Amino acid sequence: MLAAQDTKRPETVEELLGRELMSRLDRLDVLTRKVFSGKLPGERRSKKRGQSVEFDDYRQYVPGDDLRHIDWNVLARFDKFFLKLFREEEDLGVQIVLDCSASMDAGAPSKLIAAARAATALGYVGLVNQNRVSISRFGRPGDTGLRSLSAIRGRGNFKRLASFVLEGVGPLPPDVRTKGDPPDFNDMMRTLALTRRGKGVLILISDGLFREGFLPGLNFLAGDSYDAYFVQILSPDELDPTLQKDRVSGDLRFTDAETGAAAEVTVSADLIKRYRARLEAFLGDLEAVCRARSIRHLLVPSDTPVDVLVLEMLRKRGLLG
């Protein structure tokens, strides 16, 4: 993680998305590769049969069936009891998990702000389509553990979601300690797995730079409960440190943004080569771990405009449509 930062932080919903983009997002919906049972009546067609108003099929009556669903017209014509079946509608749970750790609050443009815009856009799409949207954040200095906004529905709750995101990326109070032991990603995902309710789509937005590794945490996101995505955001200078060759050269002292630990290094062509090899191996390992757990992984440079990410990249990956 390199030290250059884009320190301008959004303070309003318009600075996160903008009205023009929000109007374009109105035409999208969150998609899933799986079919889930929703907790509340929604607008999503289910493969199940239930008790909505849309007729689907008949089946013969068996003792114990609800007599209110007998088709009396069929009984009058054929002298047989048949039950009317209806197509059930279900809502889709959309769980957004935003990494607000110190390593995210770096890069040019800022990874954290790029992640916040992506989270807000995805939450907006879910809300306008009457999906059940939950959002959590972890890692922000001053937060204790996993902070969550419980499930909300409908366009009218968008300001609540946007306020939660803005709080997560806003300036830190002067008395907040910014250095020390960062929260353990794996513990955060364990907490999420123990507290989440229902099923649906889960989107983790993070740089993936966890000192303790990512394997146990991603195990908690795998399984049948969620259709999971990992949107990994890295800054252009993390992907290619030579973009900062005027700043990253010679003898330098690097400081860990999360722990405050320092290391002195001499930047050379050989060091840059080794960095690139380790980055490639890291990204390859993460991609393989995600693929083995049916988690879709998408690497996004932080300078990617949010409209390109949402309207193009995430649509191609099947998350939106």
C-alpha cells in the first residue's frame, strides 16, 4: 500500500453518486445465480409455489389442504376436488460489506472513496427495486467491531444508507486513535456470518490487504446462503508503482497506515520486479480462493469511474442487469 492519498471526501449524496447517475441506475436490478426464499413479499419471481395473487397451476386435493384454495368451478364441472396453486413472489436480500480500514484510506484516487461510491450505487439499485438491503462496515478507526445498518427497503430509505456510508468515510474525530492493531478481517466475517439473516446476494468491497490473510474470512462467505462477490479495489500506483517513480525511488521509509510500523527500503528496479511478482501471486491466490468457493472476484482500479464500474463492469459479471 502506497502513501499517496486523495484527501477530498464526499459530504453529500450528490458527491457520492450525482442525480444523473442515479437516474441511470433506476433501470437496473440486482441479479443472482441462485433462487432464494425471501422473508417478505417482494417483486422477484420465485420458482416456488405459494399464496400470491398470480395463478400458476392445479393439483389434486389431499386431506389437510386449505379448503379456501379449492376451485369450486372445477368441482362443479368434473365432480373432483382440485387445488389452485399460485406463483409466489419473493424479495431478494442484498448485503453490502464495506472495508473502511486505514489501508483503504490511501491511493490516488482514494480506494475508500471509490469503494463508498460503489457501495452507495449498489445499495441504491437494491432499494429502488424493493430488495431487502443491509450494509455493514469494518475497520474504520474508532469503530468497535462490525458496524451494521439493519435491513431496509424502498427508495425512501436511501438517505439512511447514504448517511451510513458517508459516516464511514468522513473525517476522523481528533481524539480517535488511528494506529494500533487493526480489526481482524476473519473475525469480522465470522461475526457477519453469525448475525446475518436470510439469504441473498453479498458484495464485499475491499482492497483485500489483510495482515492476517483472507482465507478463513472468505470461508465464512461461501456456501448456499449467499451469492457472493468480492469487488477488490486497488489504486493504480499499487498495481504499478512506477506511476510514482518521482516519489518512489531511492532510499525511503515506509510506514504501515494501520499499525504504524516502519521499514526502510531502497527502491530499485529489482525491488520493483519482486513487488510485481508478489502482487501477481497475491492476486492469483485470491482469485483461486474465490473461484473455489463460488465467490465472483472482480479487480477494480480506484480511478475507475463509478458509472463504468456499475453500468459496465458489474453488468458484465452478472451482478446487475
